[in-house]
Amino acid sequence: MAKTKFFLLPILVLSLASLATWGQRGGPPQRIANPQTIHLEGGSRVEFREFSSPALGEQGEYSILLPPAYDQEPNRQFPVIYFLHGMNNDHTSWAVERYGNIPLLVNNLLLEGKIPQFLMVYPNGHNTFYTDLLDGTQKNEQFIHKDLIQEIEKNFRVKSGRENRAIAGTSMGGYGALKIAMKHPELYSSVVAGSPIVLLGEDPSEQILASPSRRAEFFVRLFQPVFGMPFDRDHWLENSVEVLARNADLKDLRIYMSYGTEDRYRDAFPMEQGIETIDQILTEREVSHVFRVFEGEPHGWALIGAHLDEAIEHLTETF
């Protein structure tokens, strides 16, 4: 298990300003209002799609990055990375300037020959923490690990089998990726979690309710339909990364976690303590994994974008 701490040198992040317009409150837009297919240099493209999801009981939305070889080699099949977004994002957010334009960064790595060719799927998880709602009206976890996989394997030329499938995410999506991969290691070969929101204990809502942070009020409203407030004990423990890290069969799952010490959610709950606890549990269980702590670096998309090549190298090792 590798664990390193180091500083990041400033990097230049390229983006396509034409993807979305300015005007949303709070600066640059968080999503694309009317998404259309994005064509990238070299032949890659990003498509925006929806389909009927039994788990959601409504339309499920996603975008998908198709690499240059998808059209150039019409008989070829490809492995898939599923990537889960953070709070207040949707299936278009990864392609906006505000979050570094991840499809463009991935495409640059493809054109430079630094990573293998794969499809990258980015679903709309709303603010659900990729977890079934407490009242059972929406099965948001099943949407990811069942409906979405079936949709992609039905409509695109992709390879089946866990060795050709990986999952990743940032912030809320980091939690979702860890949880879903640990629950379903038979489906995914690798998982990457950047700035995962990992809560500890039998009822994390006690600490959130006691926090003076203004962000804590936001999380109270966010968690209410997902886990209850206070948390429903049984529902929470079924979805606790801490519990899964202690008990799940993880011997064949490749795990990578990263955290920046200037994470903006530290004042709402102990972000660093949560991910370090998972690291300790996995170490004690002798589960092979990578844990990166980046000194002075921020939360979420900026962290993922700065270390995207390392994350994708981990995700694609079995491809």
C-alpha cells in the first residue's frame, strides 16, 4: 500500500469556453443548459443521452465520452469507466469550464498516447449520494450498478466483465464510487475516490447537527430524504463505507483514494478523519490500496483534474 504526501506545482488547465454561457449566480455555470454533442480534437466526442430507468421510475440521464478509435475502428470493443459527480452537479457538469472540462483533459491524454482507449460514462446522480432513498421511491444505487451498465452494454460496443469496467467519483461521487464498488466488487475491477465524503459511526447526523458551520445546515437538508434526520440506523449501516471497508470481500478490488488538506468541507465534518479511517481499516485488513494526501490542495474537481493521469492509470490497469 502506497501512501505519499507532496505539493502540486501549478498546472495550466485547458477548457472550451464555448461549452456554456455565463450568467448563473455564483460565477461560471455548473452545468450546460441545453447540451448538444461535443466534438473534440482527434475524433473524440461527448454525447448526452437519457433512457427509461426501472430503478428510478423515470428517465435516467448520462453523458458519454467516445474515444477517437470508436469511429475509426468500427469492429472494436472498449472497456468502460463510470464516473460519479459531486453535489449540485448533473450529467453535463464535467464538461464545463468551472470544473476544468474533464472530457477535454481525458482527450488530451488519449491524443498523447498516455492512456488506453476507453469509454467514459458520466450519469446524473442529482444530490442522492448514489443511495436508495429512505422511503424506497427511488433506487439510486441500483440505477448505477444495474440500469446504467445494461444501458451502456446494450447501446455501445463495450467489453463485458469486471476486468473491463471501473468506477470513480469526486466528493459525493467519491463516496458513491467507494460504496458501490465495495458492495459490488464482482462488477468493477478498480475504484478511484477523490475527496470522498466519508462519514463515520452509527449515526453521523449527531455530529452534523451539532456543527456550527453554515454548510452543516445544507447537509441536514441534503441527507434528510436519503438517510433520514437523524439517520435511520439500519439504512445508514447498509451504506456506510466504514462498515463495508471492515466487512466486504475486497481482495480483488483495486482501490485508490485521494484527499487535499485544504478541503473546504473540513469545517462541516472531519473529512480527513473519515478517509484516513478507511485507509487504516484497509491497512489492518491487508487490503492492497493507494491513499494520496496532497498538501495544500482543494476539494473535488480541482483535485481530480490535477491528478487525472494518475487516477486513470489506476483505473485502466486491467483494461
